[in-house]
Amino acid sequence: MKKFRLYFLLIFLAELLSFSEFLFPELRQVAFFTILIIALILSLQKLEYGLLILLAELFIGSKGYLFYFEQGGFIISIRIALFLVVMAVWLAKLIILWSKQGLAGAIEKLRLPFWQYYILLGAAIGWGIVNGYFNGNEFSNVFFDANSWLYWLIIFPLAYALNERSKNGNKFWQELFAVFSAAVIWLCLETLFLLFAFSHNLIIALYELYPWIRITGAGEVTVMESDFVRIFFQSQIYALIALMIFTSLIVYFKSAGDKKKLLYCCIAILLSTSAVIISFSRSFWIGLAAGLLFYCFIFFLYFKQNWKELFWQVSVLFSIAALSVLLIFAIVKFPYPKPTANFDLSLLTERASSISGEAGASSRWNLLPPLWEKIKQAPILGQGFGATVTYKTQDPRVLEQNPSGEYTTYAFEWGYLDIWLKLGLLGLAVYLILLVKIFYNGIKNFQFSIPRTRDNFQSLLNIALLAGLVTIMTTSFFSPYLNHPLGIGYVVLLSILLKK
């Protein structure tokens, strides 16, 4: 808990600093380079420290622009800058190791899980870049489109750090779990605070918080037709994963008789569930449903003698979901200052059942036919990064610029179709094969037919981690996560965790 509190405080201070440099732009460059210098010093001391900073930013940063450097039209996000710092330190350490121990020593520290599949995926990404260039796609589109895929490279410093300290590998994962937990809890509390602020029209919400959220790309705040204020962060995908993990932990701590940690896990599930509901993201809800169904199926399959534990888990989740709805209602309807928003259960059912009509859903469906036509032009090899599609959108921001609604972009909501268009069917197949291999290893690691769940911590955690992957894979049908650092980062971590 000490580490959790420390990381939570640091994340809070980082977000506070981001908000401060938005209010006082003269602090922007100072804050940006201060963070980079700290990350550089800590990475040089221990590469793991730099990786923890890099991943903490990923867990809370959505698009990666909580901090950024801007000069003469050139903008670099803190995510890219931290990535470059960690990669540079790793490369320097590798070169030093090579000079001391030779090529064999360096290769020993670069043992990659699923290396054959990563080589194929790297080749597919390289082909996407080359293909995009020779297909005449605009260079800036190729660069920014391929940019997210470079996040796969973090597997090298991760593997290096863990191979270098193989005996202390568990310590790194414990530290990372503390960072992850602190990041998710902060993200959920931030979501609840923003819901209160915008539901009560606080001045700071309208004139400071809203532009800060928009400019940094941290998320979206939308007043729905029902008058509910939707608070959506791309990073809330990790709240879904946290929900899976803490659901597995409540079984473990209940069996172990640790009531204190059991309570902490229930609170974490409550906050995560609330954030997912407030996001009003149908993609999240579908992904969550798929993840929970997978979790329940696998849990029952491998712990069938403990079917009562599964029933207890489901009962706890339903109870917490009801408490989450009550918590959201209490926040929205809190009498002081005067509330201006609305919330009731009918809004959730209407949102879940509405797959067309509102701007976001209509735009997504309008994109599908022209996107599919574009894919059919080069279905096997793809059209490379930077390939664009023109379609009509109902997005109010686009309509302000172009009343016809015609919009051309290289970034698409349909995640798998985006990958297919850019990398071709072969590239998509390579990606899916990697995911299947990770699944296979995760399933293979389960302990079979052991009746006492408290002896199966690793198996319970594996189920939760794979359920998290199911969640991301399902969400990616409708939103781009597997081709974004938010999803790529999770797949990389999972491939290392489940490598045995």
C-alpha cells in the first residue's frame, strides 16, 4: 500500500502539473523537459524506472499529450519523448554490454518471447511503411499513421530489463501492478470528479477543465441529448482490464481470509465499473461483456469444483454494479450547487440499444461501405500506412468546417478493418496469430483440477489477464485499440508475462 500511495500521489501531481502548464503556458517547456530529465536520470540508474514512468503515462495519458513541446509548428508529445528516452538508454546499455561481453552476451539479454511472431509482425509493419510510401500516400499521413505501431519496440527494453535481472523479475511486476492500480484508481476518481463538475456547471469545468481535456487529448466531455454528461477517456480501457484483475483477486483474498484487501478490491471494482458506465461507450460495454463471459467460462471450466465461488463472484459484481449506478446518480443529483444534468437507468438501456441515429454511431456506419471498398482494392497486401478514406460524417466538429459532412482521414474506428487496409490480410493474419499464441500460452499455464482457489493465484491472474485481452480484442471491432499504444502496450506486457 505504501508504493500504491506514493505512485498515486506522483500521478496526481503529474496531472496537476499538466493542468497548471495549461493555465500558465510559460511553464509548458519547463514541465516537459523536467519530466524528461527525471526519466533520463532514473532510466540510467535502472532501466526499469524509466519503463515504469513510460507505462504510467500510457495508463493515464490517452493520446499522450498531457505534456508536449511545441516550437514553430513542430509538436512532440510526452509519450513519444519518453519512448525515445527509454529506447536511447536501452540502446546505450546494450552497446556497453556488447563491448564488455561480446555479441553472445548482448543476445542473451535480448531473449524475446514469441520472437518468431514478432519478427513477422515487424516485417508486416515495415511493409506497411514501404507500401504506403510507394502507393503515393501523403508522407505526413504515413509517418503519423505508422507512429503508433512503433510502440511495439518497447518489448526490447522490457525484455532486456527482465532478462538482466531475471531473479528479481517478480519485483518489477509488483511495482508495475502498483503503478497500474494507482493509475486506474486515479483515472476513475478523475472521471467521477469531472462528472460532478460538469453536471453542476462549475465555472472551472466550463472555462478551464474542458479546454484542458480537449487540447491535451485526454478525453471527451459531451452533453448527451438526455442531458447526461458523458466523460470519456481513451485510457478508460484500462479500467475494464482492472475490473477483470480485481474480480479475480476478490476470490483469492476471500479464500485467503484477507478481509482488508478484499474490501480494497471491491472498492476498486466499484470505481472501475462507475468509470465504464460514465464513459457511455458502447464499445467498452460490449468489450466488458465479452471479457466477463470469457472469465466466467474459463473459471468454471478449470475450477468447476468451486462453482460456488463463481456464483459468489457474479453476485458481488451485480451488487457492485447496482452501487455504481447509485453512486453516479448521487453525484449527478447532488443538491449543491444546483445540478443541471440528468441520469437514470433508462439512459443506459437507450444508449446500449441505440446503434444508429446519433452522430458517433451514424458516422461509424457511414464509414463502413467506403472503407470496405478501399480494402477490396488490395485485400492481400494492403495499401500501406497513410491510406485514406472519404466518407460523410455527422460529427459536429467536422460539420462546422464542412457543412456537407464530407471527411477524409487515415484513422478509422473499425480497428480490424484499419489493420487490414494498411497491412493487408497477411499482416492482419500475423497479428491474430500472435494473439492466438499468447492465448495458448496463457491457457497452458493454468493449473488443472485443483479445488482450492487460494492455491491458484497465478491461474486466477492468468484468467483475468486473458479476459482483459478478450475485452481489448472485442472493443477493437468498433474502436482502434489493437493498432494504438493503449492496446499495443497491453499485448506487449501480456506476451512477456505469459511467455512460459
